[in-house]
Amino acid sequence: MRIGKFEIKNYFVFGIFCLLLVSLIAGAIYGGIYVVKKYSSNDDFQEMLVEVGKSVELPEGEDPTWATVTDPSKLSGQAFFAQAKVGDKVIIYSKSKKAILYRPSENRVIEIGPII
């Protein structure tokens, strides 16, 4: 089976486009949220999870990671972050493939979505 030059060029351009798109999305996520390993204290983080758990059923048997939104404008192209504000928390359950956007200032879950 022979592939012509035109077809190879199309695959190459498509590959470069996909790589560029993934890089832009990763940059937007990295630039718009600040990943933290600890809350001001572990007790504060657990209290936040208790508050979130009052509104939403949280996955059991899994320790979530979380991040704080620092610049919502860098996340504007992503539907999950459409209503995000500075200070919102993103709680990520990687095994359960679930993400929760929580606003501590209003004690309110803003968005819930799958992790793909």
C-alpha cells in the first residue's frame, strides 16, 4: 500500500496541530490554576470536603487532589471553568474520574464534571 506525498503531509500537519492544541490546553490549565498539595492545614481541607459532601456525594476510598483558581481568564475556553472565580477550589478525584468546582466564599458547588 502506497501513501502519496499529499496524504503524508496531511497526517504530519494534523499531528502538529494536535500537539499544539494539547500544549495550549495544558498551558491554560497550568496558568489558570495553582496546584497545591496542602490546604492551610489538613483539618481545613477535611472541613472543606465535609461542606462539599453536604451538597454532593463524594467518591469514597479515594484521597482527592485539589487546586485553587488564580486566574479565571486563562481558563475561559473551557466549559468546566465558565463560572470560575479567583479563590475557587477544584477538587479532583482521579480514580473516580470526577472534578468538582467549589466556591468556599459562598459555600457552594459551582460545577461537577468528568475527567477524560
